[in-house]
Amino acid sequence: MQGRPKLFTSYEADAAIFPTNLQRGLVAFLVFVLFVMPFEVPFFSAPIPRAFPADWPILGDRFTILGQIPIINDGLPFARFLGDNSWIRPMTEVFIFAVAALGLNILAGVAGQVSLGHAFFMGAGACTAVVMGGAPSADPLRWGWELPIWIWLPASGIVAAAIGILVSPTAVKLRGLYLGIVTLGLVFIGVHLSRVFPQIAGDTESGRRYPEFDIRIWKEEAPLVNVSSEDSVAGFFGLNRFDVTTEQKVYLFTLVVAIVMTLLAKNIGRSRTGRALQAIRDRDIAAEVMGVDEAKYKRIAFAISSGYAGIAGAMYASFLGFAAGSEFSLFLSVEFIAILLIGGAGTVSGALLGTFFVVILPEMVKQFTEFLEDADGGITGAVGDFLLTAGPGDFGPISTEAVSPGWALGIFDWNVVIYGTLIVVFLIFEPLGLFGIWLKVRNYWKGWPFTY
């Protein structure tokens, strides 16, 4: 109803994913920004002043021709930097990790089941992908069926979900810390199995080559959609042809998968299964008294969460190209726990916010360190001299060397310290994470100038 966006006259309207026009518009705009972010979009660029002749030639990569008017290709004014070459890989990793975080959110956030073994299920999905989609080898101990992506990617989720169903009976018998310790053991089992069966995961150092994201109908030489190599796209609306790099194609592919899995996770939360999982989380005994089959729905939660992790693990290994079993270690599981605690457990928005924050933060620390390292003189140079250490004689807390001295921490070590600090801070001051902060800001804005 006009002027009363929160007045719902039907259950379908109240349970809609985006119930208001403002929410639908903002989400559509965000999706549009994510799709065009890696590209230089002339629609958002500034025309060169009319003082230049109309037949001005193309000058480098920053110029194109729209009709007869030269235009500077600066792309989106507020998010373009995230699509640069140095940021497009972290952004692609955001979409991959978002899929895994959504799965863990269904298990830990919606169903309330503690799990520290998410990396194990990602590794199971990756191993399935490399066996079903990997290239065959002359070595009989290296399996590879070279199946297309529309088989090995869903199969990665199915195999991981099947393993989750086998593990799920422990969720009925164990709760809290005991369940967390059991799932923690799965990670060490997975790393050990990757060493015992090198025909699946490859050697312990570099692993083996994982299949590309190319889309084939079967095993033909030329893929239907080529994702693993650069290509050119024909111009439209008078624009010139432009090249699409491999990184941009992988970015778009993972973005589409992340959007599909996000919508699926949101709908699961609104379904009968989602409401049953929330009832088990809030009070499992009361839910069982009301007729909720606790064992059944916990199996479903483990299956869904493991399936998400398997798909994410397959994409992550393919994104890396070469991956060993040690990639799916305990630190990776802890990273997903940090994502949920920082973003906000139990909400899809919180899982997405936490993924973006946790994945982008190390890159921001790295970029900031390089900025301070390159600074010469001035306030920035003084800050860099104080914080950075490059060897003996320097005593800054941040080391730029490959091997950090005893008095300084490397960039990776500082990321671990920041993760731990943020987990403690959010658990104490804001249990709902970034999503909780957003709720407070939104409610304050809607209630202003009243404070009650």
C-alpha cells in the first residue's frame, strides 16, 4: 500500500524475500553494480570537453568512442577499484567463500549446531571435482574422468552432502562443545586421507591440476562457454568491442553461482524446514514436544550445509588451479566461524557481510602495508617508518620480509590477530555482528528524532 510499505495483507507478502519496493530496488542495483564492476563502463564516464574535435582518436585503454563523442572509461565512481586487477581475485574469493558461509550459517546459525569441520566437507567436494572433472593421467594412481562442469560441480555437493548425512547421527547424541570437537576431528582426518590417497588429491606440496570452469555439453574439444581464456565481446549501443579476461569470466561465473545459492538459502530459511531448524535451535526439547522430528531435521541441516561446502570447495580448488589437501585445514574452518561471528549468525545478510569483511580485510592490510612501504617522506612516510620493519635495526610491529623477525609479525600473522580480536569484540559488544550494527543504524534512522 502506498505510504505504508510494512502493511501486509497476505501471508505471501509478509514472507516475501524482499517485501518492499525499496528493498527490491536496492538489491537490483547492488546486483547490477556487482556485474559491471570489473569492466570499464562508459555509461558512468565523463565525456571529454567539447573543445576536442569530434573525430578524436582513441588514446590508450581509458578512452573509447560513443557515437562520435570521446569518453573516458573510469567505470563506476564508487566501487570500480574492487574490479581492478589487484582486487578481482579477492572479490571472486568472496563469492566462493560466501557459498560455504551460507551452508555453515544454515547449520550453525539457523539450526544451532556447532561445527568446526566445514573445511573437511569443502575438501570432500574438491576431491570429487578433481576425480570427476580432472584430466586422466598416464599414472594409474591418478584418477580423472574429465566430465563436464554440469556433472562434477553438482556431484561435489551431492557427495559432500552424503558424507554429512553419515556424520549427522552424532548431532543427535552430542551438543555444544562435544559436537564441535567431533567435527574438529574430521578436519585432521581429511588432511591425513589426502596424504594417504595421492591419486585423488595429488602430492602434499602442490596437489594436482583441477578442472577449469569451462562449460561443455560433454567432452568436446571446444567448450560451449569458454571461461579459462580471454575473449572479445562484440560492441553494443555503439560501443567498441572489448576484451574480457579470464579473471573477469571466473568472477562472473562465481557471482552467478553465489546469487543462486543465496536465493536458495534464503528460501530454505522461509520454508517449513527452516522454521523447524529454528525451533530446534531455540529450544530443541520444546520443538520435539510440538512434533518436530529432531533427528530428521538435524540430518537435513548437516546435508544442506555439507552440500554447500562441497560446491564451494570444488569452486575454490578450481579457482586456485592447483590445490593440495593441506589447503582445507583447521584455519579455514576457523575462518568460517569468524565469518559468522563477525557478520551475524542466523541471517543470510550477516553471512554475506561477514564473508566480504573477512576475505577483503587481508587484502586491505596488504595494500595498506604496500602503500606505507612506498611512501617517501611526509606524515605517511613517518607512519610507515614507525610501523614497518625491513630487517635488523628496524623495530616496527609489521614485518615486510618473507621471514618475520622475532619482534615483528608478518601480514598473515596480523590478519590472524585481527580475526581473533574481532571475534572477541563482537561476542562481547555485538553478538549479532555487522548485521546487528546495521539493525541499530536502521532503527535509529527510522525512529529519529525520537530515541525511544
